[in-house]
Amino acid sequence: MLVRNTDNSVLEHVAIIMDGNGRWAANQNLPRTLGHRAGVLAVEKCVRSAAELNVSDLTLYAFSTENWKRPRPEISALFKLFNGYFKNKARELKKEGVLVRFIGRRDKLSKAVLKTMHEVESLTRGGTRLILNIGVDYGGRDEILRTTNKLINDVLIGNIPKSEINEDLFSNYTDLRFDRPSPDLIIRTGGERRISNFMLWHAAYSEIEFSDILWPDFDYKHLERSINQLNLRERRFGGLKNDSERLAQNLDNQGNKTA
């Protein structure tokens, strides 16, 4: 059962670093490619679960800028699975009200992958139930560099004055865009304790959970549990915890003035 937030705020955006496909396969004496195939099935379950749990935005880290270092056969297998999944599921995603956006750079991707991405984004453009961001050739540092370069270019050609640059404008130039919320919760599956260059600009106030569950085993109950744990926390965003804490701080400040 889903637990309400302690402050009645709404959890909007969950982002997931999907880790553990290879170890899942190794644990079962299977090739890594079958682990990735199982990971695709977990994506399908996660998208459905997020929609059922009233998450408005779901971001999945599918292929990082660093993943190009993997063996070429594994990269080819990953993009074959990527193409196959979205070609087979695009109409179903549209029917379920899922709007798909791909974040990351696109200059290294094949024409076939770019074609699939364009078709899926166009087909699902009207979705209102869930926004699904898929990170493909995505890296947090790379996103910040690309965003900075786009801003510099617009300043140089006179589209925006330098004096107008602030956090909101910068966010509007990122892959995620300012019209969408930053992640409330970032989950990394697979047991590792790092964020691996994921959503660095957007994660400033994200709660982060490191799960020992391998990605192919991650399902509805795990996502629900993670959301419930976040909803039981009181997020302050740099402020004070509650009215009593604010009162105590005010009294302390008054005491300092009279001392």
C-alpha cells in the first residue's frame, strides 16, 4: 500500500540507474546478453508500475557516455534490444498514455537508432499519464558541458543577454528542460554505492537510495517500497524541519541579539 508524504507534498519524479544485468546473468550461468534481455523486461514492468503508483516522470539510465568502453559485441546487442523494445512497444506505450523522451547526445548513435527514437517520440507525443525519459549516450558532466555551450552560443548571437543567465534558464537548456521536475528520488539497483555521472545538475536535492536488488529482479513491490520510504521522510531543501524548529531558531537568534 502506498504511504502518503508526511508533508502532503507529491512525489513526481523517480530516476533509476539500472544496474546488475551482468551479475544477474552470471548468477544463473547465463550469457550477459540474456541478462540485458531480462533487464528490458524489467523496464517494461517498471514503466507500468510507475504509472500505477502515480509517478508523473520516470527517468531510466539506459546507456551512459562511458558505456562506449564496453566490448563492441555487447554494445551492438544492447542497441539491438533497444530498437526491438521500442519498435514492439511504441504503440502500447502510446495507448497507455506514456510520453517518451530520449535524453543525451545523439551524434554517435546509428541512423537506425536515431530513426527509432524519432518515431517513438513522435508517436507518443500526446501522452499525459507518464513522461518516460530514457538516457541514451547520456552523462551528467556531458549534459552540463552541452548546456553551457548552448547558452554561450545564444549569448554570442544575441538571443539572450548574459545578465539573464540564472539557474532556471540553465535548467531550461538541459536535456530534462525546466518544464519538468527534478528527480525526487534516485534509485541505483545492483548494490553499488555511486551515482555514476547521472543527472548531476538535477540531483541537487534528490533523495538517493542504493538497492542491493539486481535490475532484472526489480519490480512493483520494490518501487512501491522505495517511494514509501521517501514519503516517510521530511524533505527540507535547506530549510528548517517544522514550525517548532523554526520557533527554536528564532528564540536562539533573539538570545544572541540580547547577549
